[in-house]
Amino acid sequence: AAGVIQSPRHLIKEKRETATLKCYPIPRHDTVYWYQQGPGQDPQFLISFYEKMQSDKGSIPDRFSAQQFSDYHSELNMSSLELGDSALYFCASSLGGSHQPQHFGDGTRLSIL
Amino acid sequence: KQEVTQIPAALSVPEGENLVLNCSFTDSAIYNLQWFRQDPGKGLTSLLLIQSSQREQTSGRLNASLDKSSGRSTLYIAASQPGDSATYLCAVKETSGSRLTFGEGTQLTVNP
């Protein structure tokens, strides 16, 4: 069965640079979620979209923005990167809103030098 | 604010043992609770999902229970195997909002 696809798998950036992470949900899934997992920490919710509209917002810095496109894929844009942004970024998707099980991708590991 | 706690933080057992992982949450207004497995540097694999109206779910050697009123869930692993070694995370989905709130996980090592 198709899973959530995230790209790139690994990304290395320098401070103050920008980065774009992409998420392709499971086919027909209309809801996407972004989480950030720092080293040795549990995943923290950033933001979610349902039918291309933002549905919930967590601890997402103002330097980050995200959107969901008409084909339901989502992009997380990160600017003015800081050392503390180094983390594993997960995307998850679900069908029919947030009361359904969330299926996670393998994540994008972002390293800031 | 929902807080999720997992005990123990780490557990090391010999192969073949039955074991229990614990998860507690502070706000009982949850919609469901999921148990995940995470291998080092890897993604999250959903193991079991329990709806708030359910008491338990089973999948193979795994059994998860939920006591919503007391804010507790347990994950029971029967006849543990070295391949079970991983970090196990529980996460709650509240009745409002989209987010999952995760615990810090239990790092399990099953020794051959």
C-alpha cells in the first residue's frame, strides 16, 4: 500500500538559509499534519491542513509557513534557519479529517551547520 | 494543556519476557490514543489505535488497553523478541483540534 512520501530525506543547510520540505499524502487522504522531532525528544505538532485550509496550528515559528495544494500535497517552508531547527520533520496524513488515524512518513532530517 | 507521560523511560528485558509499557495523560477529553513504534532515526509506525469508547485493542502479540477516566493506557507485549527493540511512543488525539500529543517514549531493548 502507498504510504506518505516525504522529500528530501536528508537536507543540510547553513544558518540563515531557507528550506522547503515536501509531503505527498497517501492517495485520497485530504488532511496533512507536520511535526518536528528534535534530538532525543518526542514529536511536536506544528500545523495541519484539511481540504487545503489550515485546520490547527501548534508551536510553529513565524519563520515557518506551510500550505496544502490542490493535489493535497503539502510544503513546509522554513526561512532564516537557526541551529535549533535541526530536527526530524514528519508529515502525516489522514482521510476525512483529524478524527481518523494519522499515517506518518519516514521524515526529513534537516541539519543546520 | 494536555501532557502525556510514559513510564519507564527505558526498559531492558531478556528475550521471551512479557512486558508492559505505561502511558498517562492529564486531560481525559480524548478522541483516541495511538501507540507507535520508532526505530532509531526512522519514522513512526502505528501499532494500535484505541477509540475513546473502546477498552482495548489487540494485534498479534500486542495488546493495548485504555482507561479514559483515569487517564491511562498500557501496551502489553507478549513473548518479546529482539526485533521488538525500539522506542515506543503513545499519542493522544483530543476531541478538539488536529494534533497528536506525544509522550517522550519508552526505549525498549530485548536481549537475545
